[in-house]
Amino acid sequence: MIVKRYLKIWLLLTIKASQIAFSSRLGTSLFLFGKLLRFLLFLGFILLIAVKTKAIAGYSLWQVVLFFATFNLIDNVTQFFLREVYRFRAYVVSGDFDYILTKPWSPLAKSLFGGSDILDLPMVLLSVVLIFISIIKLEYITPSGIILYLLLIICSEIIALSFHIAVLAIGILTTEVDNTIMLYRDLTSMGRFPVDIYREPISWIITFVIPVGIMMTYPAKALMGLLSQTSLIIAVSISFTFLFLSFKFWRFSLTHYTSASS
């Protein structure tokens, strides 16, 4: 019953956000064109490197494409659902967050899922198509690999959710959101390539301390049968640990929230 209620609220807020997004056809067209152009430029850059070097960190062309497509899928799904985080600072500074706290819904749910960005959907679909093409080209993909891939995609989204909850908590404590979320985007962008290309200890740090490797590299590795059982257990454990800690941080930030009117 509660889930159904929150889904209804999310749908209404998403429809409202979509109406605002499509209020300017020129702006919408330019935004979509920019996202598509960036996607194609990065894809072309990766293809150029893979063709010239024959392999990147030992991975073939279509393996590298799979890593890139997986990164884009995770990144765009996260942006689609959690776009409200980018607006959170305005709520805190203006005092609108006080209003959110008085409503009979979770302030965390509203701050995270207060209206999805439908303009991210084309990039999600494009990423899915590229993943399917990569799977066909690789040929040796197994059903168990696909199941593990989907499981680790979920773990990746849990980690992304945890990071965004932490950003909200920092926003409450410091009113700083924009720079923090951009730092998160910069760090995760390192996952466009498999983290194996980075030297130690950087590779270890961005895999286990800042789990970009678990988010972006592990799902594709699992799909190709290159991920060990130990790494799978570590990935699941880290994702839920990050989620638990982010909830704790969120509750801590609420106890130190100072109303804009006070």
C-alpha cells in the first residue's frame, strides 16, 4: 500500500517535471542533441583507441564497448530517477525543505525521487541497444552471466543511490550540493573504461574505497564470466554497507538541520 502510494506520487511529480522539460522545444532538442553528441564522441574515441591498440588492458573491442555501454546505462538510469538531487540546494536555501518536512511523506523519498527526467530515457534505451549488440558480438555470454550482470547492475544502482543520499546529507549540513554531485560525476566517469587500465594503488582505491570499479566494471566482467565468486560477494556486501551508512548519515544530518526561517 505504501509502495503504491509513493509510486503514484512519483508518477505525478514526473509528469509535472516532464511538462516543464518540454515547455521549450528548442531547449529540449538542444539538450538531447548534446547528450547524443557526447555519447557518440566518447564511443568514437573508445573505438579509435581499441582499434589502434588492438586491446585495452587485455580486452577486445566489443568487450570495451560493453564496459562503455554498461557505464552509460548505470549513469543514465541514475540520472533519470535521481534528478531531484540536483535541485535540492535550492530547497534548503529557500526554506522549501521546511515545507517538505511537514508533509506526510518521507523527505528523503521526495528529495531523491521528486520527479524523474524523461529526457534521460533516450540515452538509457541507446545504452541497452548497444549492450545487446555487444552481447551478440561476444557470443560466449551465458544465462548465468546475464543473471549476475543484472544482479550487479542493481548493486551499482544501490551504490549510486547511497552516494546521492550522502550528497543530500552534506547539502543539509553545508548547503553545498552542486560541487559535491559534480565530484561524484567526475569520479564515476573514470568507469567509462575498465578500472584495470589504472595502475595500483589507484585501481584498488577506485574499486573498493570509492567503488567506481564495482559500480561500472564488475557488471560487465560478470557478464563475460571474468568475475570471481569472492569479488561478487564483496560487491554485494559493499553496496549494502554503503546504503546502510548513507541512511545513518542522512538521519544524522536531519538532527543538525537548521531551518531557513530560524
